[in-house]
Amino acid sequence: MNKKLICTALAASMLLAGCGEAESSVSEDTTAGTTEPATETATEENVEVPELDGYSLLWHDEFSGSALDDSIWSMEARQPGWTNEELQEYTMQTDNIFTRDGKLVLKAIKTDENGKPYYTSGKVNSHNKMDFTYGKVVARAKVPEGQGLWPAIWMMPKDESYYGQWPKCGEIDIMEVLGSDVKTAYGTVHYGEPHAEQQGTVVLDSGSFASDFHDYSVEWEPGEMRWYIDDELYLTVNDWFTAEQGQDDKPYPAPFDQPFFVQMNLAVGGTWPGDPDDSTDFDKAEFLIDYVRVYQKPEYDTNVKKPEKVFREATEDGNFIYNGDFSEQEDLTDDENWKFLLFEGGEGAAEIKDNTMIITTEKEGNVDYSVQLVQPLLPMIKGKKYRVTFDAWSDEERDVIVCVSAPNAGWIRYFPDTLLTLSTEQTTYSYDFDMKEKDDENGRLEFNMGNKGSTATIYIKNVRVEEIE
């Protein structure tokens, strides 16, 4: 008989006393549980919340009251530098956290302290109030634009110590957007020891995540998570783990088999977005959330198994790069074979012509990966030796960074970032490296062409990644 988690929509029944009690919600009964509609609070009167097929509403907040609903949310106070080298102090002040016109506003404020810029901002969480295990979270939000601003909607476990401190405990990032690149949104899951992650991105063709409200959602089930923006699926994850360093993995689907809670914040600065600059308009530094809605299915099948790893086969001539000779035209925006990417102010284009990949750059952007050509799904096996070879040149002398990265393993490098200076003459480059980390079916060859002081056109041919003795 399959083990199933029977869910009810009454928030009280979901607020487990700790992760160690998660098993108490598991039943051998395969009969679907009855789900009651979530009760409305006084602040949510006359708000019509849509039904979702197969789900019942667990809890929600439309932010239509005159103040933050403290039966759902807590304000969180943190000092600057608490995490990620961020600059803001999270306060419990209504200047930083308030409702307006049916929206929650998390506002970043810049002041001076001892002659230096000082930043405050807002962070709220539903910890110990609306914790739940499995469900669909939908949040509608509009992000601020500006260098150094970093809005996020994300989830953490109720008991972070149950499987161990971050990242062993797990983290589900429903949405992150950098204020310096508001056409791009990220969904990410963190886990493991060593730290591993999987991430998806959505890049808008028109408009931005700062110019309009968008729906961000994640469907969290025992053996799979799915990320959506405006109901468009862009990331599916079903393979994760957690373990103490050097020990066996905990039984799958740990760590994502315990109660989590929702939190939202507007960070300022930090290791990812960088610091604000003179262009950042703090009068407009507001993260607006229209609503948060959490739905749940009547039951979830918890009898799940971790999927087997599938490693890409090499081509007949031993090349793990597909279309490495650029003999085939392909869509460079999809996730098959080659993909051309732009981030953080980078502007450019890529095309395949005469068995050559040609990358033209209009704006080099702010980071190495602002202009980027990649091919993922390279099998990297611990103990094996690999060789990367390719031909490259450019219209004028310029720098490029090449590496083999690990998108699912914290972006560590199997082949380290290697700076090379291209000339106008076609040149063959060759690099050998030893694979020393855990087996990974998703190594990624990267050509990073941003932020190097040049927009000269680059030409690449005859790309190979092969195993050598």
C-alpha cells in the first residue's frame, strides 16, 4: 500500500511542533482527505480568490487591510551584514513595511549615518504561523528597479536544525530579481552538503518585472517541484539530496519532506547584486506584493524514489559536445545543445554560419557572464580526466573566460575560470583537467564574454569536450 500524506486546509492542523513530527502527518490510508475552504479574516472580506483544479485553498493574504496581518506574518529584524554581505538593516518599522492600496510594500530607505550611506528595508515571514508541508504557492508582485536592489520571495524549513543548518536544511526560492536586470527572474532550489542548487531563469522579450505585476508560483510535491511565471512552466526539479559532509545521503526526498514557511524581503547590496550606486532611486525602491495564496491537494503520495542519473552519451568520435562543429542550425534560446544568454546589461546576438559560432556584442554588461555561450549536460565522472579544445578568434584582440561549471553543485568549477586573449588569427586552444568532485550529469561548458572592455565580434569553431586516458 502506498504511503500518502493526507492534508487538511485548516492551518492549525498544518502547524507541526517541529520537523521531527512531520511523520505524524503520514497515514497508510489511501482515501483522499476532505479539504475545507480556508476561513476568511476580517481584512479579507469581499476578496474573491480563484479556485485551482485539484487544490483547495490552505491560506492566503490579499493585503487589503490597513496594516500587516500579524496572524499570518511576522516582521523580521536583522542587522546589516547578517547574510550575503547585504547592506540593509531589516527593521520592524512601518516606514519599511506597510500596506497601501491593497498591496504589501517592502521599502528600502537610504539615510546617512556617521557620514556614510545607511540602508533600512523590510522582511516578513510566516514562520510558526502558516507553516505547511507540500502545496502550491502563488504570489503576485512587482519588483523595484535599481542597481543593488534584490527582492525575493522564498521558503525555508520551520526547523532549520532538523537536517542541519543551511544548505543541508533546504531552501526554495520562488522568485528573485536583480534590480539591475529587471527583465530576468530566477527560481532556485538549494540543498545538500556539499551545497548544491538547481536554477531556472525567465527573460522577458518585452516589458520588465518592474513595469508590471507578475504571478510567481511553485508547486511543491514529495518527488518534484515545478516553477512558473504567469502560469508558464520554466523549471522542473526532481533530483536532490542532503547529507552531512562525508556521510551517506538522508532518505529521499529529504530535506524537502518537512514543514516550510514563506518569507519575502527587499535586500540592498550583497554578493550577488553588488552595491547601489548613484543611479539607484530610493524614492522608488518599493517591492509590491499584491497577494500570497497557498493551495494544497487533498493528499500526496510520499512513496517516491529518487530518479536514476542519466549521463549523456558521447558522439561517435568521442565528443560530449553536441553540434560542436556547428554543422547544424539550431535555436540558441532553447535548452537543447547550445544556448546564448544575456545578463546584467549585456546586449548582443549569436548565429551559426559556415560551421562557425559568431557572437556579436553591442553592450558588454557588468559581469563576466553578461554575454555568455554555454552547453550543459556534460557528463562529469569523478576520477576521470577530460580535455577541452576549440578554435577561436576575434575581430580585434580581446579577452574571454572559459570554464566547465556545475549549475547543480553550487556553481563550482570542474575546469577553472581560464582567461585567454583572442587574436585576429584563428587559434586552437586545448586544456586538460581532472574531475575530482562527485559524479555530475550536468557539467556546463561556458564561454563568458562580458565585462572585458571590448565588444569585438568573436568566432568559435570545432568545440570538443572528451574523456582522455
